[in-house]
Amino acid sequence: MSSLALLLPGKSAWVTEVGGSGSFRRRLLEIGLVPGTEVTRVGVVAQGDPLNFKVRGATVCLRRADADRVLTQGSVAAAAK
């Protein structure tokens, strides 16, 4: 498993776990980041933050720190940040 923040542009992975607590975790679940959902990293921004993802047909932007709390499986991830 790896973090959603390590997903390379153009690659897809499946959400396995959503970390965090309280309203933060609930918000991630509400935007569709639930276990079993396929997520695709979209494009690259110049500053590297926020990260853009395609989730259930919608584009979602997450700060790198927030994307680190979502664990994924099934795709190639960057070896280091």
C-alpha cells in the first residue's frame, strides 16, 4: 500500500483506507474517497500542490498533506517524495 500523494500523473489506484478523524475524514468519504473506489491522478501543477484526482467522474483537488492520509493499492507510486 502507498499514499495517494505518491500516485504518479496518469496512473490509477484503488482506495484501501482513509485516515484522519472527525469531520476531516467524513469530508473525504463524502467526496467519494471510500475503500474500493478507483482514483486517477490528473496532470501536474507547477508548484506541486494541490494535487488533482479524478474520482467517480469528478475532479477533486487535495493538498499533499491530506492526500497522504488516503492509502491506495494497485498502481506504481513514486519511490520518494
